[in-house]
Amino acid sequence: MTSGVTVIDAWARPPLTPTGAGAVYLTVVNKTSNADRLVGVKTNAANRAQLHTHILTDGIARMRRVDGIPLKAGGTIKMKPGGFHVMLMRPAAAIKEGAHFALTLVFERAGEVEVQVQVRNATASGTGGHDAHGK
Ligand SMILES: [Cu+2]
């Protein structure tokens, strides 16, 4: 399905504790000439998935749930540590390093876009991967 809205570089951080929440980071690319809006997220890999952002309040980063994330015509949404992310509440035990799972993003205009998410090391920065450990 070529909706004109694609998702690239989707990866997840597994929960730091067995009962904790995981987070997904990805980049949405809008190749259409229409503005859109990311309004929801679905996955079988967690009890619940939510769109979150980080807000700096008095020097302390806090997470807050958002109803939607605007996507400009020809624009991108970059989800990365410290900013927008998909929060996985009570993720499945299978969410561990090296695994993959399916995530569906719901857009107001483009509809549903499914993406495969790669689970990386919890301490990975998001660039570099395993090789970044060596020095
Ligand atoms: Cu969060």
C-alpha cells in the first residue's frame, strides 16, 4: 500500500525492569502534498501503546501523553529519546534485544501504516548499534 506516508528506522528500547514500560522511536516521512496527523498507535506487543512526548519543567524531563502529532505536507516526525515516542505499557515478555514486532500507526488522512520495530539494547543511543561499544 503506497499511502505516501512511510515509516523508517523504527526501533524499540526494552523495559529496564520486567514490569516497566518500553519505548519505540521512529521517523515518519510524508511524501504527499497534504498535511496529516498521527492520531494513534496499536500493537499486539503490549497491553497498551500511547503517544508520548517529553517536556522540560524546571530542568526536569517529564513524559506526557499527547492526543496527536502534526505532520506537515512533505514533512517528517522524528521520534527519538528525549522527545516524541511511543510508550509501550506492560509490553510482552518477547520484547527483548534482537526481537522484532509489528506496530501500526494511525493517521488522520493516510490511515493505518504498519511497521516492523527492531528491539535494540536498552542502553543503545539509537545510532551506531553494537559497534558503538568498541573504542
Ligand atoms: Cu513515555
